[in-house]
Amino acid sequence: MKNRLFQNFYRKVGLLSLLCLLFGLFAQAATPQRIISLAPSLTKSLYMLGAKDLLVGCTNFCTLQNPDDAEVVASAVKVNLEKAMMLKPDLVLTSSLTSPETKRSFEKLGVEVMYFPYPKSYQAMCDYLLQLGEKIGKKELAEKLVAESKARLAKVMATVPKSFHKLRVFMQIGANPLFTVVPNTFMQDFIDFSGCENIASDLEIGSITREGVLVRNPDVIFVILMGSLSADEKEKWETYPILNAVKNKKIFVLDSEKTCSPTPLDFTDALEQMIGLIYN
């Protein structure tokens, strides 16, 4: 009787081990091997996760470490579906810029689509990196990167002077028309984490006039545009001596790539720079 019990026990253990092995093989096979990224921040995340070998396609706004890393198959919003499918992707990473029709087209062709909407907070960015890391078999590295980012974030925020009165900040992210940061976006976190107040906190959409900015009279202005537009806008604001930001010499240009479509680590870099500029 005892021998029979042991035999049944070992048979069950053997079966369990076999099932675990098969599950592991299935999970490994399910890990995507050819990825198209349709957002610059997602492309950066793949590099950050050490997965550049999986990247086969991207947009012309994505920054590649090497031009040969991936084929350009899309602009910011329009995808060349035929060119993309020639790359034989098994996963397409999409954002809010990708149209629902494009996502459905990939799915109809049997390609898995992973959707990351525009993050509404720094925490959402961290969650996205964790989701992507788990999907591509880089879960532990993603967890490590998020933990590092949060530790740095806490350290950076600790440098904000506690006795300092709240400075009023204007963040310009569009020129024609003039556009700014509003609540319920991850860019609002830049202002909140800096211990400041957003002059556009009462707005639901970011459209604002130059006269509106003058009336609200920010203490600090950050211009975050592409190319030479940032320098041009900085010069325009400096022609208004009534602005507190001009009086205080607190008009700054920030890197749009790190600030407007950041990963958690880029976010921390940008916040550290902002805090340094605001209080020094």
C-alpha cells in the first residue's frame, strides 16, 4: 500500500513538472519576436528594456540608436500598412495617435496590437513600462527601472524648498495656435511635483491666447517646442517686460523629446532640470 502511494505521488509530481515545462515553452513561444512601435516613447521604452533586436518598424518621429535598427513604416499618425506587414510583425505597439481603423486592420491580418493611451500621470507611464516589460519577457528589468525612477523622483522632489511660496508656471507646448499644459495630463505632474501652480489649472483644453497668458502673469515660463520654434517663442515672451517671468529672468527652453513623450526615467530627468531652473 505504501509503495503504491509513493508511486502515485511521484507520478503526480512528474505530471506537474511536465505541465510546468510545457507552460514555460508556451510562454517563451508567445513572447513577441518582431515588433513595430508606432510611438516615440514606446520605441524608447524598447531600447530601455534592452529589446532593440525585437524592433523591426517605427515612425519617422522615433529616435533610433542606429538607422538600421528598424524600418520607418509610419508618420506620427499615418501608417503604411503594406510596408508594415512586409516586416512580418507579431506585435504592434500603438498610442492615442494611432487611429482605431489602423489598429483593427492589423488585428484583422492576425497581428496582435497593444494599446497605450496618452498617459494622464507619471504613474501611468510607470504602469505602461511594466506592462510592456512583462509582454516582451523583460518583467524584472522593467520593475528595476521603475523602482530606480521612483527613488530618483523622491530624491529630486525633496530638493524643492519647503518655505518657498508657490510660483505660477506657464508651460507652452504649441505655438500656432498657442497651447499649454492642463490638468489630468502627465505634464501637469511636472508642475505639481515642482511645488508650483499651473496658470491654466482652470482650463479643460490647452488652447490659450497670448493675451490670456499676459493677464495670468506667470512667474516662470517653460517653452517646449520642436526645433528653432522654442528659441523664437522665448524671444517673443522676453519682449513683454510686464511679465513676472521676464522680470525674474525665468523663461526657459526644455527638450521636447524628453518632456513631451517621456519614459519614467526621462520624466525624472526633465523634472530634475525644471526644479533646478525654477529655484536657482
